[in-house]
Amino acid sequence: MIFASLFAEVLVNKRAIIVNYEGKYYFPTYGDMIPGTTFGLDYKYETNYRQLSVFFETEGDGNWILMPPVPYDAYENDLKEDQFPPFPPSMQEKHYLGTDTVGRDIFSRLIYGFRIAIFFSLLLLGFNYVVGVSIGCAMGYWGGKFDLIFQRIIEIWSNVPFLYMIIIISSIMVPNFLMLIVIMAFFGWIGITWTMRTVTYKEKAREYTLAAKALGASDFRIIFKHILPNTIAIIVTFAPFAVSGGVVALTSLDYLGFGLPPPTPSWGELLQQGWANLDAWWIGGSVILAMIITLMAVTFVGEAIREAFDPKMHTTYE
Amino acid sequence: MSVRLDKKPFVLNITITVTIIFSALFIYSCGDEKKKTIGIAEAGTIAKDEIFKAEISKDGPPKDLRWLTNNSDPLYASPEAKKGGTFRNAIKSFPLTFRTIGPDSNTEFRSAILGNQLSLTGLHPNTMNIVPEIATHWAFGKDKKTMYFKLNPSARWSDGEPVTAHDFAYTLEFMRSKHIVAPWYNDYYTKEIDKVVVYDDYTLAVKGTKAQPDLHLKITIGPTPRHFYGQLEEGFVRRYNWKVVPNTGPYQISDIKKGKFVKFKRKRDWWAKDLQYFKNRYNVNNVIFTVVRDDNIEWEYFKKAKIDVFDMTPPKYWHVKSRTPVIENGYVYRIWFYNDTRRSPFGLYLNQDKEIFKDINVRYAFAHAMNIQKVIENVLRNDYFRLEHGFVGYGPYSNDHIKARRFDLDKVDYYMKKAGWKRGPDGVWAKNGRRFSVEILYGSEQHTPKLVVLKEEARKAGVELELQKLDPSTWYTKISESKHEAVMMGFGTSLRPSYWQSFHSDNAHKPRTNNVTNTADPELDKMIEAFRNSLDEQERIDLSLKIQEKVHEIGSFVPTSMVPYIRQAYWRWWRLPEIPGTQESKSLFGSFDSATGGLFWYDKQLHEETKKVMKKKDKLPPVTIIEETFKMTF
């Protein structure tokens, strides 16, 4: 799914994949915008490829165009005369899941929204783990005063109401993608720290660590070469659940209106629209379905990883 | 290990503390329940000699004054109106205080209290002439600073005390006091109003600090019950939080339940009930404001007839939510009432302090790149109207020849090329590495759909819009500090256009002013100054038209849309006059306002009849009234 979403531009886009115009090939998907005049149209702004394809068909000059399966991007408003969005799903117009309240294609917004959400939570996971695992390991390994002080710091830190902080911060400035990750990671690293601390304590007491120490290995080497590989099972097992947590967190922030700025495609914003327009069932319905599928997939992957990394099978004592 | 052990008593402590707090809260809330009518009917217990009394002027008013009154303007209340009934409104939140002044007092509910406070004189909502309120006669002094008033001797406070000239002198004393903690009012009543001169109990003069046109708009102050407040002192704010202050208007608060409702009761023997412009108005016996925090819930209450009127101006309600049995079966009527009042200058304000908008061609191009027509047609269901400029609805002061710049790709091209910009590879205009990308600030979710359409359309014109929705207070700070590029917002209006605050260089490049476009144009400055200093009405009108042209020429404001009407739904037993409102009406079911309020009445017979029909689930013909008496011409 993630892999497919990387090529969303080819699957779901208002730009055509290939245009054959007077013997020349154009690939508008990636790259600069091609003004309408290039294809013999009378405007200078970006070509409307859907209209162009109708135009080519009626002309019948052998020009052809290959549109993506869903010929809408996540931002454009497909509005009609005498009718007001949201429009219900329509196979004929290729709005497979209908449009939202300003006429944007829901399927398209779901796909692009998914890509943003999943990468958001993967990156967030990365940040959290780097900080959380290193601090957790350090606490477990050195113990003593260092451990004690950090325990208190974490206790204080974890009492800061995380959601309020984000709401306050994002009402002062509109956060962008990276900033939102940093803010969330700021409060998100705590969870894994406790686990890592405990596990490291356990591993530290084992003979192989003692042996490594006796051989004169440095602390750094012991932590990263010996202890970390033995705790990897735990880290990896937690990961998928953290990913689904990240997706949910971003969606709920967007739902509340404190996430990424509009018009970024986002599930939370769609959910919000769905709630406000309950009679337009296709909005709420599609988001909820998409969320169920994604979160279930992530959880199944998580289960699989957990089984694959069963510590009984993968403990390495070096 | 010792650390772990230490924790337990701590946790226990917390539990105990929490329990104590909760039980305290419980006890407190129980107590509160019993005292629900705190503050009500607590009359002033001020000793007689402590009551404020102004010095009586020995000279008496000038002999050659020409006393004016007004009993010839058309009446707008219906002679058919009958008294009776209870009218239920919804308010979003319970007022934080009943004070109309000081901290936390600026809430939506304040208008309900102030609506029951009459002033010396009022304005007729259709003719805009002065009409009597507490004063029966008035006269203009030769210095163009002073107005003289004769009071109606029958005027009474709600506690039966007569209203005298001293009460108006006391208003000045009150408003200038430090104890009311209202710096804006302290300042206003010092800088705008010089003094109140009392000649006898029923004759007074109010003197402004400077000669000015439309003097009556500034000078007509209201009375303040001096026998109620007495000597002001420290702690005023807390002491008067929930006190019901005597008033001069048709209703007074009679019952409240904190957090739930406020009930106003009609005064059966109101002193002004038979006065010319108040006759047949304020017909309902009780007006109840119930707290309903959410629009959707309010709509449900309305459909159950627990609330009598619902505001249907937003297209969503008028077109979509109206498809509901109570309306289709004709139990609820809908009315679309065009009013003709000043329109908020709503639109995009471009900050000329930013490099990009210093060039007039770029400002013009920006205006031509905004496809507002498409927004109106496709998002706002053609229900809104294009705002042509920032000063629509000021009568002769509005320049109706000005037309806003329309969406026009050729013109964008023309102006951008003139400014020396070129289209970049992504189709957006660029010059010296700077793309024509503009950050648009706005403060409310409801503008998002309009802005996303504008954004997509602007792309065609080679302009990129970045939308930034911020929390209102942050948004305000950012504008005040002039950090914005463009902002979508509106302003309130006053009876005459106020150019100085929005377009004079005095207010440009400074924090916390209303000149958000940072307009500083010497020629415009001169005209604005002349406008402010002129005492001649015709000259002011001429200048006003010219100023508006100049503002249009500068092009730092892109007007968007306006709503020149109100739409409401109401249960059919509520009746309205033949012309259901006035030119100025912002609601047809306003209960109090001295100019536009209290025109509707309750029809008991219709109510009984409707109840019977509803019981039998019969249908009545659905009714939608479209009332265009005051429709503006475009």
C-alpha cells in the first residue's frame, strides 16, 4: 500500500500520463506545468487534460491521451452549474467515492492523505525511537543517579498535557509537516524509554555483558553491539502499533483543526466534513472504511512481525 | 527500591486531596442551586445624602435656542399587534456577567441588556432622522459642540424613581471612574464628551469636546441610575457582576438560572408604552434566552418548538436543512428579508508594507486573479452578492459607481508584464527569484471552502495562495504587528464611513491600528482630513465619494461578498407587521432594541389552531415570504 501510494501521481492525478499530440509525446505527470496553448487550446494556464481528451476524441486527428484511472488530483474543485457539492459517487464521472463539500474528489484526497499520514507516522516513529531508545538504554545501562534523575525528568515530562500543548502551539503558528513531527516527537519519546530501560537492566545483568566488560569493551560498544541486538525484538514489535498510533494522532489533530493547514489532503478533515454533513454518507463512510482497512493492515503486519521476532527464536548471545 | 516505596503515600495523598476537592465542589454546587436568584431584586440601599447630584447651572440655557422634536416620521409598528405570549430565544453561552461595562462584559448578551436602556434621543430606522426617546425636545447650540435637551417628566427607572438630568450628569462621572475598569470608556467619555450641564431636573446640555458634523450621533448619551450605584468604589466589578441594574426600557430581567436561562419580563406600566414611536411594540410578555451551545442542537430545539425563531441566513440551512416536515407541512414559516444597511467591508486586505504589494500593478493583478464570482455561484449558491467596494450601504455617502475588479486573466497578464514579472516553469509569476505566492491569513473555518476555490482559480492566473488559518487572537496579533501579506477579514461599521482609522497614514506602519493595508497616500490623507474637519454635509458627501474612488484606485482592498438580507424561520403563530422589519433590522425578532426591536407579536388563536392541525398531522400550505421593500439596487 505504501509502495503503491508512492506512485499516486500516476494513478490519481488530473494530469495525463501520456499525451500524443501531433506526433510528439508529452509526459506531464512529473515536471513543469504545460500551458493549454501547447495543445492548441486558447488558454495559457495549466492544461485541463480531461477536457483535452474529450477535445481530441471529437477532433479525431489521431491525437490521443492516457489519463490515470482516477483523473482528479486532491486539490481541484470539480464544480457544476446549478448543483452544489458534495456530489454523490459516480462511476461515469470517475468520482468513485463522490466529492467533498467543495467538489474535491474524495478518493484522490484519501490516497494523498494516506501517503501523508503514513509517512508522517513512520518519520515520527523514527524520531521517537532514536531519542527514546538511546535514552532508555543509557538509563538502563548506567543506572544509579543518571537513571534516577532521568526517571524524574520523564515523570514530569509525561505530565505535560500533550494534546493541549499541540493545540496551543498550532494556534500560535500554522505547523508544517516537519514541525508537527518535531512537536509530536517532543512528547512521544517517553513511551519506549521505560521499556528500553527495563530491558537493558535485564540484559546488563547477564553473563555475556559481564564477559564483554571483562574483555575491556567500551560502554558504547556494549550498548550498541551487545545489548541492542538482544532487545531488537521488543523494539520491532512495538513499531507497527506506534505507526497506527501516529496515523490516528494525525487524523484526530486534523479533525480538530489543529493539524496540517488546509487544503492539505487529510483524513481528519474529511472526517470532520463527514460529521458536519451526515446526509452525505459517502464522505464519512469512505474515511471510516479507509481507516479501518489501514489500521487493520498495520495491526496484522504488527502481529506477523511479533511472531517472526519471537525472542525465543532470535536471542543471540555473542 | 527506596524510591518506589516513597511513592505510595504520595499517591494516597493525591487520592485524598481529589476526594476533598470533589466533595467541596459537590457541596458548593448544591448550595448554588438554592441561590439561583442571587442579585435579583436587590434594590440599592444607598443613603439619601450619598446620592450624586450635579451642580445646577445658574445661567439657564441660551434664550434663542430653536427647540426641535419629531412627531411626523412614519410609524413602522403594526396597529394590529396584541400583547401576550412568551418568546424563546437561544444564546450560545451564559453571560459571564450582567454588567455592561468592565471586564468580560463585551458578550452577545450585552445587547439584550443595553437594548433596554433608552438614550436621550434615537434614530428612526427608516428615515435616519432624530426621534425622541427620554428627551422630548432637543436643540443644537451655535458652537456645533453642544446639544440641549428637555426630558420627558414621566420617564421612570424600573424601580419607580424618576429619571432626571442628574442621571445624565452621573453617566459622565460613572464612565470616567477608574473603578469600572473600562479604559476605553474612560477615554471615550473624556476625549469625546466635555461636560453635562444641568439647568433643572428636566433640562440639560451635553457638550462635546470638538465641533463636528452629525453631532447627535456622539452626544446622545444614556442615563445611569445614580440612586442605585451611589459612590463608586474599589470592587465595583465584583460587586455588580450579577446585579440587575434599574433600566428605562420595556423589559427587565426577572429570573435567571446560572448556565441555563435568563428571563426578561415586560413592564406592564412602562412609562413610554404609549409614546408615538413605541406604541404597539414590545408586545411579548416574557422573553427567555436559553443557553444552547451548538447550532445543530439549536436546530433540533427549534423543530420541537422549544425555540421560536431560527436564523437561516447560511445557504446550508435555507436550502438543505429546510427540507424538513415542520417547514414542508407549513407549521413553520420562512422569511427572506432584504435590509438596507451598512455592509461590513469584508474581503482581502493586502499589506503594502510587504515588498510584493508595494507595486500597484501587482495589487491590481492580484485583484483580477480572484475569481469571486465563481465562489459566489458555486460555493455560496448564488445567495451572496459581490461587494463592490468597502463602503456600501451608507446612503448618499456611498459611491455606487465603483465596481470591484473582476476575474480577468488578460488583465492579470497585462499588469504582471507591466510590473516586469514572468511566468515561471510551474506557471506561477516570478521576478528576481521571488514567486507570486501570497500567504492569506484568516480566522474562521467557515471561510475555508471559499478560499480553496479561490486558490485553485488563482493558479490559473499564475498566482499561488497559501492558506493560513489561525486562532483569532493570534491572527489578530499577527495583523497588528503587520506581519501578514494578505488577510481575509471584515470590520464593523458605524453610521458614517470612518476613513481615518483604515486608510490614513497616521495609522500606517504602526501596531494595533485598523489600517491593516498600511495605506499612506498624501493625497488621500488630505481628503480624509478635510472630510473629518468639514461641518458641511454636502461637502462631506462629495469628499466621501472622492475618497472611495481613491481607495479603489490604490487597490489594497479586494472586496469579496456581502449578504444584504436576513433569513429566518419562525413558528406560524408569531406575527409580523405588513412590512415585517425596518431598513436597519438585523433580525425581525429582536425583542428590545429601541429603533428596530419588538415589532412582532403572539397570536394565541393561530397557536391553538396550529396545535390542533399538528396533532392531526394535517398539512398546511408551506410559506416562504420574500420581502424586498428595502432591497438595495445594484
